[in-house]
Amino acid sequence: MYEFQFKQIEIKKDYKQKDFNEFIKELMFAAGVMGKDIAFTMTDSHILDESFLEDINNVLNTGEVPNLMQAEDKDYINQELPN
């Protein structure tokens, strides 16, 4: 665990679902494409909307968040991953 990068949501005044989705996307790119070891923590004070929990639940159950990645994101992933 010592070598893992610690990531936590930085709540701002107008933090919304879009911001949370971008954060999750960055985590997925860092862990999946770049191969970094990431430790993500989230406390109850970070849950500004119930949809945040739904997205985390989707990641834990299926490994993805529906409609998170756009076509260009998927193309980037395919290009970066080794064959």
C-alpha cells in the first residue's frame, strides 16, 4: 500500500455529477491505461448526490459506469493498451 497513489474527491462549491464522472474517468485511465496503483477513498461527506453511490456500486459490480466513456475515450484506450 505504501507505493499506491492516494486519491480522494476534492469537493468544491458547485461540485456536480459531471465533475464526479470526470474524476472517476481519470481514476480509470490512471489505473487501467497507465497501470498506476491507485487507492480511492470516499467518505459520507463526499456523497453530495445519491448518483455518486450508484456509480461506485456500478464500478464495484461491473467494472464500469454506464455512459461514462465517449467514443474518443474508447479509441484512446484501445490505442494505448498493448495487443
